[in-house]
Amino acid sequence: MIVLTNGTAEMGHHVIMGGECLRDLAIDPVLLLGMVREFGGKITRLDLALDDYQQHITMDRMLACLRDGRLVCKSRKYQLVESGLLDNSAEVGRTLYVGSGKSTVMWRIYEKARQLRQAKKTETTLDWLRWEVQIRADRAAIVAEQIFAEQSLAVVYAALLGGYISIRDKSDDDSNRSRWAVSELWKRFVGLVAQWRWGFDKPAKMLIDKVRWFQRQIAPTFACILRAFGTDEMTRLFKEGDRRLRAEHWQMITLAKM
């Protein structure tokens, strides 16, 4: 958390709360916005992000729709950026920007797992997209009020996503792309987003709970195996468990390391 103060009385205090800070606070985002509202605070920037671990829509699908003219957005401009490591050309991460940093709404759609692997913050081989929207100025205050009124971050986020970006079914009978029918794939995705439960720290907290459970219940057995069979047996068990990790396990591991 960063607090900017010591300005004039008219300037007030400027509080910047990043994602890691919000996870540490473990507070419901709707409740937090309500507290800011209650104490007369003003929201000047709001960043919302969603990780699609199930890969309902991949980056390859997004780019194929973009090149085929089926990706319809309120902004006329986009930017595609590739980033990676010079000593590992296979691990290239792509980011699709819709809108500009100066606009009131800008979307960043990027391959989050690849970014984490480049930074050596995860060992997962899975890939997923992060859908991140940056909302500034008066628009941020409006969206914050909508979230508080709906008492649902998911519903408002889904409305933002569906209202700003869409994948359409191409029609040869109409040159106006905004009149093309919204694809069933996109409708399903936005519908799922509206139903998802949002929070900050559940996966990381679950992993901490598992460590505590392991310490209470399994630690004596762990010590017995290590003393009786040595590190080779423990390495074998680790490899067996590692092979059986599922997407939800990798989610817990990744968030715990962030």
C-alpha cells in the first residue's frame, strides 16, 4: 500500500492499493468499496482482473478472431506485444491491448502463466489468459458505484467485458460488423464470468491451511518415512505427487508465490 500525503488541504490523501495488498487484507472487494464510499473517498482508478484457468478462450482463438474481423470492440485501436527471454525463445508471452493507456477504459489480455514462468514464479506447464481492465477518471467512480449498487463484482465485470469486447459470427450479407450476431462461445464465456465467485486470497489461504494440516496430521509419518527409507523414497513420493497435480493445485501454488 502506498499513501501520498503532505499536500494541500484540497489535495487530500491519495491511497494506492495493489493486488498483493488486497490479498493480504483478505477483505471482500464490495465491502472495501463501500467503506471508501462511506468515508467520502473518491475512486480515480480501478483495476479488475480475471484469470481464466479453464481456458474457455485462448490467445490463439482471440488472435484468429481479430485477424478474421470477428473481434468487435468499442475502441478502434489495439496493440499486440510479444515478450520473452533471449535464452528461451519457446517461452514467448503475448499481450493484447484494447484501447490506450490514456483512455478511460483499457483492456489487457495476456498469457499470465507464461509471464510467471519468465519471472520464475511458477513451474506450471498450464497456460491461461488474464483478462484485466484498467478504468480511470470519472469512469472509475461510476463503475465503483455500480459494483456497490449491484453488490456483485462479477455481474459488473461481466457487463463491462460484454459491453466493450465481443466475438461475432461473420455475415457476408452485412458489412457493418457491429450488427453481426454475438457468437455463442462469447455469450457462454460472459455468462460464466457473471456467475463466478470473486475474491483475493482463497487459493493462497487454502495452501496455508494444507501446510497446517500436514504439520498436524502427516508430519510424524513424514519423519518416519524419511528416517527409515532416506531421501530417495521421499523424492519418489514427491515426483508421484507432482505428476498428479491438477489445475486447482497449480493455481494455489502460483498465487502463494506471488
